[in-house]
Amino acid sequence: MDDVKTIFSKREANEITFTHLMEETLKELSHDDELHAFLFIRNADELMADAKAADNAWDEGQRKPLLGIPIAIKDNMCVTGLPCTCGSKILEHFVAPYDATAVKKLKDAGAIIVGKTNLDEFAMGSSSENSAFGPTRNPLDKTCSPGGSSGGSAAAVASGMSLLALGSDTGGSVRQPAAFTGTFGFKPSYGAISRYGLVAFASSLDQIGVLAKHPEDVILASSVLFGQDPMDSTSRDIPMAPQPEASNVKRVGIVKEIDSNMLDKDVKHAYDSFINYLSRTYEVVEISIPHWEEALAAYYFIAPAEASSNLSRYDGVRYGTTMEAENYSESIRKTRNLFGEEVKRRILLGSFALSAGYKDALYEKANYLRQWLVFEFDQVFQNVDMVLTPTTPTPPFKLGEIKDPLDLYKADLFTTPANLAYLPAINMPYPFQENKKDLPIGLQFIAPFGEDHKLLSFINELWQGAEEL
Amino acid sequence: MNFKFVAGLEIHVQLNTKTKMFCSCPTEGLDVPNTRVCPVCLGYPGTLPVINREAVIMAIALGKALNGHINMISRFHRKNYFYPDLPKGYQITQGDVPIIENAVLPLSTGKNIPIKRMHLEEDAAKSVHVSSSGRLAGAQETLLDFNRSGVPLIEIVTDPVFESPEEATLFVEELQATLRYLGISNAQMELGQLRCDVNVSVEVDGKEGTRVEIKNLNSTRSIRQALTYEYNRHVEAYKRGENIITETLAFDEKTGKTRTMRTKQSSADYRYFPEPDLPPLILTEELFEEANRYNGSFLDAYHNALSWTNKEADARTLALNKDQYMLYSSLAEKGFDKKLLNRMILIDLPNILSEVAKTWGDVDKTFLNSILQLQQDGKITPAVAKDLLWQAARGNDPMKYAEEHELLKHENIDIKQIISDVLQQNPDAVEKYKKGNANVIGFLLGQVMKKTKGTVDPNQTRALLEQMLNE
Amino acid sequence: MFNISPEILKHLEELAQLELPEGLEEKMLQDLNHILGTFQIISRVEVPPETTTAFSSPLREDEPKSFENASQLLGQSRLQDGLLKVKPVLEEED
């Protein structure tokens, strides 16, 4: 599938119309019962009407950055009038009464929202199997998981059901599914994209991210989405331009603490060979993040702690599903019993980490760890421009393969540090798969805070360079 | 045994900002339930708080007024608990670093009351418990109005520093007045704009007693009554050798007694942690400058009132009622005689207002001005002045009324002529007087006063009447 | 070493207003303790170096703005005379 720039130039040359583009998209969407990437797809007539309107606007001379471009939204972001289930029974019938800021910006940029994508319940998971409405399948191998929690968005992009998709990334939920589906998945610096309208999982870690097949589309979408929002006090202005520019990256760090023998052999091979490839053009140096290994532990106390509080609002009193009972206390318990097992596990873990007698040892210590990570990355970026890691320790796993929740948590091993340290990071598919039918392997680049544009420009350079080989 | 009363207060004050603490919903027009709401203050998924700048300015103003330590960097925290009136399942409040610490409220009695901390937070929804038999008891349903959800609050906490129920009550009264003079809250307890919880215990021979908490006291009268009741209850129990148990109590205004209230959660563990949706609140010079907009002072008012009335009790009454004080103050500025003012503003008008069910705010200042001017110029008698005050309280222009009803003293009024008319028209009474019945003079005087509409001095008239009767 | 006992689990369920179905309690206890055991390295963390955060909460001007569909936010079926109906809160009052 073409990137947005190519679509626009074809539209300029009248080779295609947005209506054609939408027809093709609808054709793909009609196969979604196999993948279950979407929890909700907008009515075809409505979508065609939107595409027609985009064509008219174009013909009238309007040139919006994403005019007529189909986009999928993870079902934990609010779109006025559309359901927002978060993959949970508790919000099964909830319809959003307002637009998330990111959604509003996409609409203003002319994008056409095709539907809401599947996810692990409240974005808690790494396989999309924790959705109350059934798992999503990996378009590259339907017996495999597309990763998670933004598995639906990744599958939608990988299968061509939308050109772009929004995901959310709290501990890797955009990058890991991108790695599993061979797409680009970008988690910006914390605060770069407003979280207003993104249903909170862990507020200090959550970021909306972009999934696409082409790095230039990631840049374009980011330029639409970035910016301080008066509705989100943690958002801030971080520079982003619609086009890439020369990145001037010279030194790339590889993390000493990642023992490559711990990696799956395919991942290890891809990682080693890519380091090798990189070192032909860039200076590759070993760097140390001494607290790297403990990062996952910090993540698995901070994220559940915040989640236990964020998910307290689901009491059935004002919206969502309400389980009837004789009194409030019974009603709220019955209602909250609709949460799936993983959500309950994290709420309980988080309540424990914050409870009297344990908070100092768990929640507070986890934040110490977080501060160490911030400090250590700071030191590292005095020396290198980017840090490279594998995105995941393994290639895509089979649906149902992982039973122990802890094993699944380990899928976030390499992605959580960027969330904890507020840094921008992206998954780039390993470009040199020998057999094109092999499952994809993901490579992660992490950049200094606020250098999102440099990171994306660098990825674009790498990708073009690799394609030319 | 030696008993000593000990109490500490926890006071919630609604700030009178135009919008809520963390969203732009208006704080006015709250009478139609659930209309001043938005996704933020209803705790909808995906919503985020944004701090109201004016609430911060008001907190700074209060901190400055009460000589508190103002933290240049403070944080908001989440206090987690479940209750239907709490839409997010947590309240955004301030934890270990509040915006203000260690302030002092100087009482008009000269005593300084230390305040431990004052912090910003959001109000919960208003809940009404309804049952078939009426409200509250045996509630079958809870009804909620979220208009109040998210209204800015400042919580004011003292250590157990109060030595008597009267002192605690005085503190609340003068705090209330302080907030009103500053202009940051209307602080009306009956409207829930100021709400008071009290911790109370009784020391026995210098040994600390068991502390109980009394929740939701909604008038200063209740505070005094509840504290007195609890003090007596504790003292009686200790005298009998019984213990007091730690518990939360409610005060029943009808019976004047406290009763046990079951608590929300058996084991309160609020799991406070920094609100991740709000970076630290860092104060700037600009905010401090803007806080100067709120600058009225109760204590200044009290001292002025004292200089006018020369009586502490009168001065306190006057200063505690800001509207009354402002009226007095503006008339005093015009140089009216203090005796006239004290009579009008401290005695007559309060009575008249309560008779006609009006408030200080309803009184037209220019009307009072006219009456005082007429009095000062000797154009009306005290009786007419009071009559005109009634008219003014009813909203009638006293000047116009006086003219229409010819109530003004006329230089050229022929009082002798009027008296001789009255004597001529009442020959029976004159006869009785001459036969030695002195009582009829009252009747005759009344007739004269009626004809003159009270515009003549009664004592002088009486003397003249007697003189003419004896002629 | 952190360990969640069945009693602590009950307390956590109370705090979180969750009621685990019978069968799940046992498994949950195992999972949670397994997780805690794995992540207990956290207790070894030393005090980190001071990092300064100059980032401050932005402040919003005190200008009222009504939400357009305020009266529709709470579903009609939940309302009684405009007030939101909730089942009685038994714990609070006698």
C-alpha cells in the first residue's frame, strides 16, 4: 500500500480518488471477521460519504495533511458518538460523549476514522487476548498473536484495513504489536500528544502512539497530533515537522545489560546482524544502563498502582454497565466483577503497592528506580545520539501459548524503560529477513527526550538505506 | 478529677471562583440538579484535570492574610476511596506538601489560633438519602446532584488547640468573617459553603483523653452545642469510671445530642499518591501580585467598629456581619453622628429588617443617608426617623414619603393654633382636666400629635398644652 | 520478602471493591505472590540522585464554559427529578 505522500500525488494526477481508496479499504475491512482487528466498524455508507466529501474538498482546492486518509482508532480513545469499550464488559455499551484531543486533530486534518480497534482490556496485556470480546489474530500468521495491547491497530495497519492507526503505549503497547506485525510503531516523548480522551491505564506512563507501514506516514501523522493541549496538564510542545530532515545521527548505543544469549535465536540473529550493518555507517558503542534489568519491576508496581486508582471510576453509578443489587455496596462489587482476570490482578497488585505498610517498600522504591533510569539515560545521551535494542525478546508467539501472566509481562522487558524515562521510542521492522515469509522481528530505537523528530528522521534514513540494498 | 476540654477543627470552605477546581463548569446557577456538569467533573473515562488559576490565587491570598508559610512548590495527590458522590473513586487533594502551612488566625480577643495547614481540593457531589418515611433515616435510595462535584475547596486544619466550645465557635465565626472580608468565599454554613468537622477529647488530670470526631456541623450554634454536649458526656463517663470509645459522631440539631455514625470504610486506607495527571504546582510572583486583589480584613473592620461603638460586643457583632459593617462604614465616612448611627444600624434597623424579612443587602444606602441627614438637620423627630426607617426597609424613598405625609418639622407651624383647636374640639376632656383628672392630658397630647403627624417635639408640646389648659 | 496472605487479599478486595469468584482467589494469590517474588529486587534500590523538574502545572483562567450536552451526560433512566439515583449506601447512616 502506498504512503500518504504517494496517494496525494496520485490524487493530484487524478489516478485515484479518495472514494476508490475507501472502496479498497472497505474490501479489506469486510474480511475482518478472520482477524477481529476491529470492535466497531463504521457504517459503509457513512464511510463512502466521508470519502466523497474528501474528494469534493480536494477538488475545491483544500489540502489538509490527512485529507481522505482512512485511520483506525484503538478502542480506548473517545470519538464522539462511537462506542468506547476498552475491550471491557464494564464499558460494553458506553458511547463516548466527546472527542479525544488526538481524534479531534485527526478529524480537523481531514482523516476518516474507519472504526475502533481491539485491545487487551483497558490496554493491560501484550497479546490482545485479554479483550473481553475475543482475541485479534496476527495477519501474518493467523495462529499467532499480533501482540498487544494495541494488537487491533497493528493488525489493521498490517492488513491494509487502514493506512494509519492510533495506539496507546504504557509499557510497549504500540511498539511490541508493531514488532509482531512488521509495522512501524512510535511512542513519542511523554506529553508530546495530549492524553485527553485516552482512557487512562497508568497516567504517568501512557502515551498515544502512531502505527503505520511507512516511516514518513508516522512523521506526517505525528506533526498533526503533536502539541500542548490546555485539556492535558502533562502535555507540552515538542517540535515535530511534517517531513523528515537530515538526522545527523553519528553514534548509536547498544545496551550492555542486554545479554543477547537471553534472546530468542531469531531475535538474536536479527539484532546482531543489524548491529553489524549499522556499524558500517555509524559508530556503534556499548553503553550501560545499570538499572536496566530492574526497570520491569518498577513498571509492574507503578503501572498497576496508577491503574488501581484510574479504574476506580468504573462503579456503574454514572455510565457503563450497572449490575443491579439491593444496595450500593453490592451493586458496585457485582459491577466491578465484570473486569477480566488480568485487570483484577493488576488492580489488586496496584492496591497492594499503595497500601499502608507496603507503599514505601513498593511504590516509592519503584519511583526511585524510575528516577535512576531517567538519570542513567541522561548520562548515556551525553555520549550517543540513539540507543538500539530489540523490541521484544521473542518473535510473535502463538495465541494461547503463554499461560503464566509473568511470562507475558516479560514481553515488555525492552519497551518499559522508555515509558519509565519519558523517552521517545519506535519499533522498526528488521529489514533483512532472509525468507520473506518468516515472522517479523522488531528493532527498537530510543532517543533523548524531545528529540522525536530526529528519531523519526533517523528511522526514515535507515529504512530507505535498507530498502536500497 | 481535673477536666480539660481539647478540640481541633477541620473546615472545608467553598471558594467563590466562577468555575470549578479542575474543569470550566460554572459554579453559579446550581439550582437545577445535574446541569452544571461535564465529562471531567462526572469522572468520564479519558478526562483530565486542569487547575483553576483563580483558586490558586485565592489560596495565596488567604495564606498571606493569615501569615502562613506559602509553599512555592506544592503537589496534588489522589485520596482513594469509593463512595457514590465521588465520581473518580478518588478525590484530588493535596497531601504531604499543601499550598499553605503554619498560618495564624488572630482572634478579636487578642488570642492567636495556629492553623496547621490549608490546602486546595475538589468538592464531592451532593447526596440526599431518601426513604419512604422521609429523608435520611433508613434510607432506601441515595440521590445525587453532581453540580457540586468539583467545586473548589480549601481545607483548613488546626491541631487540637481549642480550650473551650466558645473558643472553637468564635474561631469559626471569625474565620468565616475573614473569608468574607477577603472576598474569597461567602462561607455560609447553612448553604454548605463552610462545613466543619471537629475532633474533641477531654483531658483528665493532664492525661490525654479518647478522641471522637463530630462530622458535618452546619451552624456555629451547632458547633457550640455539640462540643458542650460532648464535653459533658465525656466528663460524666470519666466520673463514673467509664471509657469513651473512638468513633465518628453526627450531631442532631433537634435533640441537641450526638449519635454514632457508621464510617464509610471499615479500615480507611486512602492510598495517597501524587496525582500523575498534574505536574507540581509552582507559584510565580505574578500570582502573588494578583492575590493582592483580595485584601479585606476582618480585624481591621473590628477595630474600626470598636472605635465607633466603644463596646467590644457591639463591635464584634457589627464586624462579623460584613454587609452591616459596610453600611455603617460608608455612612460613618459621611461624618454622621455616631450616636445616631449606632441607634439606626445597631438597634433599629436589625429589628425592622427581621420584621420585614429583608437582609442588609436589600437596604438602599441613599435612603439611610437621607434619614440621617434629616435627623442631623433637626428636621425630623426620632419617632419620625424610625417611621421613615420602616419605609426605607420596605423599599420606599423616605424623603418622598416624609414630604407626601408632611412629616417634616416646619419652622412656621402654628402649634398654639393647633392646641387651641384641639381644646375647642374636646370640651369634655378640658372639663375633666379642670375637675382634676390630669390623665386626660395624654389623650389631648395624642390628638395634637396626630394633627401634627408627630413632627413636633412631644415634651415641648406637652409643656405648652399644660400651660394653655391652665390659662 | 513480600507475601500476600489470604487475609491481605481479602483486605485488597475490600479496598478495590472487587469480589473474586471462589475459584479465582487461590490462583490470584499464587499469581500475585509469584509476581512479587520475581520483582522483589525492587527493595534493594538505593536513593536516586536529585533530578530537578522545572515543569509546572499550567493554570486555567477562571472563565466559565458549559458543556454543550451537559443534561444528556447522565442517562435519563438513571435520573429521578433530575437527580441521579443510586442504591442506598447502607454503611453510612443508622
